[in-house]
Amino acid sequence: MTQAEMLEGVKNALGIGGTYQDNTISTYIDEVMDFLKGAGVDAESVKPGLVARGVSDLWNYGAGGGKLSEYFMQKATQMSYKGA
């Protein structure tokens, strides 16, 4: 999946239209993908839904939480164990 396709998939999953937030979303996508890569997850097996969850967790609309949810962590761990 290309970066542009991932961006569109994440935006669709989060219900975001237009291009105004593309730079911010792309930055968070990069962070989530780096996290998954570091966990041993093959980038080709990553779907926009999981990345959208991670983006949403990190974004947190400026509230300063900026931590990944339990669901995201469980799914990333599962994919890592599967050798995905």
C-alpha cells in the first residue's frame, strides 16, 4: 500500500474529509508505522484500520495524552507474534 493510499484509508476510517489535516495525519501515520516496524510487523500486512486507531490514539486532539490504546497494543502484539 502506498503512503497516499494509507493516508486516504486512515482518513476514511476516521471520517476526515479534505486535505487540511493531511500533514498532521501523515506525521502520525509515520509514527505508527515506525512503531509497528520496530515491533517486527511487516509493513505490507498493515491495514489502514489499525493505523487509524494508532493515529487517533496519538492525536488525542491536543489533550496531551498521546499514548497508544490497549486495543492498538494488543493488535500490534498479535501481528508481531504472527510474524505479520
